[in-house]
Amino acid sequence: MELITNAGCHLCEDARVVVDEITRELGMTWEEVSLQSSPELLALHGEEVPVLRIDGVVRDFWVIDPARLRRLLTERS
């Protein structure tokens, strides 16, 4: 699971907290990927951050809902 973020993004800060809380609860890990690390990511998601990708598929952006994330990860495993 990846959380694509942008520096100085307040929504990204909120998303980090949610993702960290839910993944810790479920015993999973996640990776943060900076939008600036890739021109491709910047072109795809420049206005949508934060972006949550699970198994390479965009599952959420802007606001990460904890209940939805928990359900997506529980169904996945």
C-alpha cells in the first residue's frame, strides 16, 4: 500500500495519521511516496493528493476515510 503525498499538504498530514493508525491496528505496513519523486506521479495526481493506492490501484484521494480503509484492507487479506 502506498500513500502518495506532497510537501506542505495539510490533507496529506491527516491521511498519514489515518493510514498509520489503521495499518498498525491490522498489523500491516505502508509506504509514503512523494509526488516530487516522479514526473509521472506528478502528471497523474498533481491535484489529487493525498492518493491511496492498494496493490497499485487508486482506492481513495483527498480524504482517506478510516472505515473504508479498514474495510478495503480487511477484504484484501
